[in-house]
Amino acid sequence: DGGITQSPKYLFRKEGQNVTLSCEQNLNHDAMYWYRQDPGQGLRLIYYSQIVNDFQKGDIAEGYSVSREKKESFPLTVTSAQKNPTAFYLCASMAGLAGSEQFFGPGTRLTVL
Amino acid sequence: KQEVTQIPAALSVPEGENLVLNCSFTDSAIYNLQWFRQDPGKGLTSLLLIQSSQREQTSGRLNASLDKSSGRSTLYIAASQPGDSATYLCAATGFQKLVFGTGTRLLVSP
């Protein structure tokens, strides 16, 4: 089955730690995205990548980093510089053509202890 | 900067009712408008995508319309069922990026 997987489903982080969230897709999509969702707010774009080895900052990139070494993988690292990282993180992908449909993974809930 | 607003924020209806969810956007220069469903603690499921050149799309009991000139889209749900209970989000697509509304939380009571 084609789709997007995210792991882990739940993640707990201590203050000062970096953690990496995994996102993998087998849809052969060029573009991949990371969003953050907080209660009562819409999804906010963290980073996106339109092609391997290239990525751009979204609206709230501070305290986050990404890599895109393979077409199917787009991991997100939440660094200790992110002051309020507790949130629900969603990964998405799109074929890359303007106007294409965007598909989402099941999400990772990150909690800072 | 694109801004997307969804009204109402929450809606509670009895089973069987037809209902309309509203989405408005400030910049009409969009590629498409996408509607999603989100269940608690889950990812987003794409429901309908309306290209900028289209006026509406239908899937089963769902019908979405798009009026770019007025910056509005509506999602019509016919004969609502308890299984329709979820949060519905709309997103306006610019070049490679989506801007989301905050969603409408729908509760359909048996």
C-alpha cells in the first residue's frame, strides 16, 4: 500500500535534548512537508522540500532542522533551541506539480517533560 | 499573505441533517482549495480537491464548491451520520505551499 509513515507515534523529550522525527513515503512524491499543530490553531508550516538535497524554511522554522538525502525520507530534528516543542507534528507529501493533492501521515505527538 | 478562515468553529447537529461548512481566503491567486477531515489524534485525510478552474467537486455525500472571486469555498455534507463527527479543515494552495484554516469541529448526534 502506498502511503506516508511517521515514527514514533509518541515521543517524550527532556529539556535540552534534540530529537528526530521520522517521515517516509512510498508515493514517489517529489515534495515533502513538515507541519506543527497546536490546540485551537491551524497547521503551521515548519519546513518543506521540493526535491532531494534541497529544502526551504516555512513560517516557523526556528529551532528545527531537516535533511532530504533520499526522495522517500524527510526527517525533522527538534533542537533544544525550540522553546515550546510540545505539539502534534504532521508530515505530508505532494507530487510536486502545482495544484497537486497533498497527503498526510498519521502524525507524531511530542511532549517535553 | 494568505489568510484562511473557517466558520463556524464548532457545529452540533442531529443525525440526518444536511449541513454546510464555510471557508474563506483573502488571496484569490490560488492553485486549488483542498478539504480535509481530521479525527482526534490522527493525521489529515483528504476529502476533496477543487482546482482553481473548477467550481465544484463531489464525492459521495460530500460536495465542495469554490468561488475564487469572492474568496469562498463551502463543504456540503448531505444526510449527516455520527461517523461524520470530526474536524474539517480547508487549505488554500499557493505555489507549493498550503495555508490552513483552524477547522470546524463537527459533532453529529444519533
